Amino acid sequence: MKLKIAIQKSGRLSEDSLRLLKECGIDLSNGGNKLKSTSSNFPLEVYFLRDDDIPQYVEDAVADIGIVGENVVYEKQKDVQVLEQLGFGKCRLSLAVGRNDEYSRAALQGKRIATSYPVILQQFLDRENITAEIHEISGSVEIAPGIGLAEAICDLVSSGSTLLTNGLKEAETILHSQAVLIRHNQLGAEKMAILEQLLFRLRSVRQARNNKYILLNAPNDKLDQIIGLLPGMKSPTVLPLATSGWSSVHSVIDENDFWNIIQQLKAAGAQGILVVPIEKMIL
Ligand code: PRT
Ligand code: ZN
């Protein structure tokens, strides 16, 4: 029995999806097959598909699980379960208008909005009691205002440079999106057991990515203050240094707190601070 996972064949999510599986210790032979690959050391079969098709394949149980953007999951409205955010493929679905246009929700009333996300956009408009004309187009949405097809657009944005080069400005974000793991609604016990193993590995990898291992030297009279700055998994490890009056302190810190804590540690007298990546972290 193998668990079948669908990932994007070629596009923005492909590389990160493959890397995540690799970091989970899953080897994939690329036996020249462009559609499918089987792991030699984990009961997993990988299908390479267009991202738009992945929710449907998972609903139909052609694939048991899949990696796809939340934007696609919510747009396609297939009967699948979202299991986990994966921390990559981050972007936002935003309304944008001409650089010199004034934006307000009320001003959208009666306007034409071009988008590849008619379902999510319609939900937003309904929520806000706005009646606007949605023009669904499948690509290059950002050129719609320039060619007179619409007054506004609703499209994915990450750096914002596409909007900028097309004379548009981001007006309002209607969805924040990232890649997620989705699953078929009914998986048998055997497949669920494989999925649990995969989830355990995924969480360990993601946990590790969000944390750093920190080592530093501290004068003993400042130990309490320095330890107070380090939450650690339980509490920091403190080892005496050969130089008397000094200790070595080891701990784990959250990536997000990193620069903040480093400044405070230095101020408290910590020296020789080393920060190293963690490969796997089992809680
Ligand atoms: O061939 P296939 O259908 O599989 O791929 P695709 O062309 O439909 O999708 P792809 O590879 O472009 O995107 C896959 C997923 O990546 C999307 O569904 C999102 O979840 C996620 N993602 C993250 C993005 C972006 N960032 C992004 N910036 N998808 C698209 N864009 C586009 C956006 O549409 C716009 O054209 O990039 C442009 C804006 O980028 P900035 O940086 O200029 O703002
Ligand atoms: Zn697509």
C-alpha cells in the first residue's frame, strides 16, 4: 500500500514541494517518468500535475493528498480537507486599481473587475454588499485595465512589481495564501497510518526551520539574567567553561525572536554567540 501525493509539475510550488519531501527523508527516483515517481524508502507515490487540477484529483481519490495554494483550494471548492499550512508559496489575493485612482469599496459598485478567481472575489463582494461585474480571465489579468477591459483587477501579488510595472496599485487584500497539504475526505486505516507518519516528519522539519540552536558564553554572575532571555525547549543547558567564572549556555530560540534576543543577550554580557540551524526537531 502506498500513499499517493499530487504536487505541482512545474511552477512556483514545485521546487519547495520536492524539497519538503526530501527534508522528510523521502527519496524519489526520477526514473525519467514525468508524471509519476515512487519513493524507494517511504510508501509514497508522487504525481506531478497542474496545480489547478490537484483539488479535483484529491476529491476523486486519484491522489490521496496534495500540495497546493490556499487560493486554489478556496477557488475550486472541492470536497477536500486542509490539513496543514506549509510555510511556502506565500502570496495574497488583492484588488488593484490604476495608480492614480482613488480606491474605496463603495467605488467598486457597478465597476468591472478582471480576475482568475471569480469564486473568491464574488464571496468578498457579497460579504461587502457590492454589486460589480466580474470578468473571468485566465492569465495576464494585470493588463485588463490598460486595454479597457476592466476598471479594477483581483489577482495574486507577492512582491508587487507586476502591479507596479502595469501602472496599478494594490488597494485591498482579500485573501492571504500559502501552500497547504490537503487530503481526500475518506482515507482507509492503512493510508491514514502512512499519512500520520508523513505529518510527523513534516512537523519536525517545519518546527526545526522555525527555530535556531544558540550557544553562548556567559559570565556566571549574569547567568540568571541571560537564561531569563532564553525560553528553550525545556530550560537551557548550562555547562562550566574551563575559564573560571564563565559558563557555556545552549538553547533553542524562535527564528522570529532571533535578532531581538541577540541584542538583549549581548547587552546582558553574553559573548561568543553562535546560532546554528536545526535539521529536525522532535517535540
Ligand atoms: O501550470 P500550473 O497551472 O501548475 O501553474 P500556474 O501558472 O497556474 O501557477 P504558478 O506556478 O504561477 O503558481 C502556483 C501557486 O503559487 C499559486 O497558486 C499561488 O498559490 C502561489 N504563488 C505565490 C503565486 C505567486 N506567489 C505569484 N506571485 N502565484 C502567482 N503569482 C503571480 C501573480 O499571478 C502575478 O502574475 O505572480 C505575479 C505577481 O508577482 P509579483 O511578485 O510581481 O507581485
Ligand atoms: Zn495553475
